[in-house]
Amino acid sequence: MAESQAERLFEKFIFASRWTQVPLYLGLILGTILYTFKFCQELYHLACTAISVGEVNMMLSILTLVDMVMVANLVVMVIIGGYYTFVSKINIESDDKLSWLDTVNAGILKVKLASSLIGVSAIHLLKTFIRLDDIDDRVIIFQMCIHMMFIISALVLVLVEKYTPHEGPQH
């Protein structure tokens, strides 16, 4: 049975709606630029106090910088992977091309994001362990539980991705 012209037009409209996500990705790019500004502020503050700050505070400051980089990496992964998976392929012919871009799909993107969240959570937990004397035991327990939930969630995502049949070419 032939599709009606109205149905074909509606399906094209639905497919074109994926472009409504572009402003969201532009917003994330702007957010990353603002976050980079905050990173530079933290780095400047660390540089200004490096001589007088103690070893523990230096380590906490550096862990904060590492945490900020990991969050920025997470956002960039969402921007690039999400755009590539849900909006349009990214055709970059360069040695600079990201190696994971050709194998990305929604499932793999979720696993990569979950792995990044575990890394960010681990940095926060490490900062907590460094300051154990200053932090309430309940906060430590909650942070550990949240970290374990991230790990369990990531493991479930990995299992789902591994055992979900994938048909046709993955872009």
C-alpha cells in the first residue's frame, strides 16, 4: 500500500526535528567556554598561592583542576557524540579526528558517559578522603554510596550494550 503524500511529509518533518537539538549543543559549547574561564581562575589562584599553600591544599587544588578537566571532557563527549548520533554525521577529514567517533552509537555513548561520571565521582571521593577530619561521616557514606551507584549503573550499561544485538552499520 502506497504511503500518502501527507504521511511522507510528516515523516520528513519528524526526521528534520532532530535539528532542534542544535541550540542545546550550542548552549553546551558556551557552557564549556564559561567553565574554561572558571578553570583559568582556579589555575591563576593556585599560581598566586603556590608558594604559601601547604601540600594538602596544593593537592586539593590540583585535584579540582583535574576534576574540571574531566567534567569538560564529559561535556565535549556529549556535544560531539550526541550531535553525531542524533543530529548529523560529522565529516572531518583530518589526522585530528577522534578515534571513537566512527564507532559511536547511543549505547556506547552512554557507557563512555557513565565511565566519565565514575572518574569525576572518584576525584570528589578522593578529595573527601584527603579531608576526612573535616567532613561528617554521613557525607562520606553518601558520597561512597553515590559512587557505587555510578559504578553499578555503568556495569549495567556495559552489559546491556554487550548483549543488545546491533543490526546494520553503526555510525
